[in-house]
Amino acid sequence: MTGHVRPRALLTAAAIAVLVVVALVINRTTTKHAAASPLRASLIAQAQLPDCPTTTGAGAVTNGLPSLTLPCLANGPKVELAKLRGPLVINIWAGTCTECRVEAPQYQAFAAAARGKVAVLGVVDGQYPGESWDDALDASHGLHLGFPSVWDAHGTLVQAVRSIGIPVSLFIAPDGTIAGRHLGIVSPGELPTFVKRYLNVDVTVP
């Protein structure tokens, strides 16, 4: 009898260990995508982001954004991406993405200079390693972004535009089509160039 106790005990211990790991993963995922946290209200206040935009289009268009409704990262309505109309620049980013943080000053400066001419909307890739809703809010504050973002918990937009990573810039025309895209970091001076090329709008960034 004793010959069978040890293997069974080891098997039971292994099973418990697996269950603990699974529980930790579930807890991390639940926390990551939770609708609110104790710090959320203070982080929203600190970030001082504009409200998310209201949509003006009737629905999805060919070669446009996918039919995907995402919650605003801070304040404002949920955003139906397929109903967004340009001129608009969408920046897919994450607070824990080093490359995104490197290009952030370009977006911050462009958004300020383009106000009233070209809108800017961030889409946070919630599937980026280590990213959480609160991380994105904290990064929005620390980077002084100054433009609204929505929360894409499952990274659906990144998959829809078939990008292998972030950051990604999408240039949306007045008819809702994706007129152009740029994968990777935007360098100083590139955003005005892309906007002129794809959206035919002149923006001067000081």
C-alpha cells in the first residue's frame, strides 16, 4: 500500500500547483480587463483627457475600420470605430510599449497643432504584454498626450489591420476609409507629412 502513496501524493501536489497557476492567470486577466479599480477615478482626473468623440457615420464602409465598439479610456461615450469619419489619425499604442512612449511627443505636439483640422484618437492595445487600463491612464498623464483614447481589451484592431506589433498609425478619410497606415514609430516631422499625403490637410507643428 505504501508503495502507491508517494506517487499519488506527488500527482495531487502537481494538480494543486496547476490549479494555483491557472487561478493566478485568471485573476491577472480579470484584474487587467476590470471595468474599474480603486485608483481609476483619480487616474482619470490626473490624465485630463478630452472626452472621446461622438461618431458621425452611418456604419461600416469598404476599406474602413471594423465594426468594433470600444469604451472610452477616460470620459465620454463608447466609440463605434466603423462610424468614425475623418480627417482623423488613429494611434494604436500601449503604456508599457517602449516604442509607443518614444513616439508619444510627436503625437502630443501634432494633436495640439491640428486641433480643429484633424482629430486624433488613441486605441490602447489591451493585449500588449503587461498593459492594463490603469497603466494606459497613468501613461496618458505622464506623457501629457492631450487626446482621447479608447480601450481595446482584446487587441482586436491590431488584428484587424494585420499588424505584427505596435505602434500603428491609421489615417482615416472623411468618407471613413483607411487612406493610409504607418507601422512603427513616427519620427519628428512625419505626422504632418503623412497627413498631407493621405488626408490632404496641411498641419504645421511648431
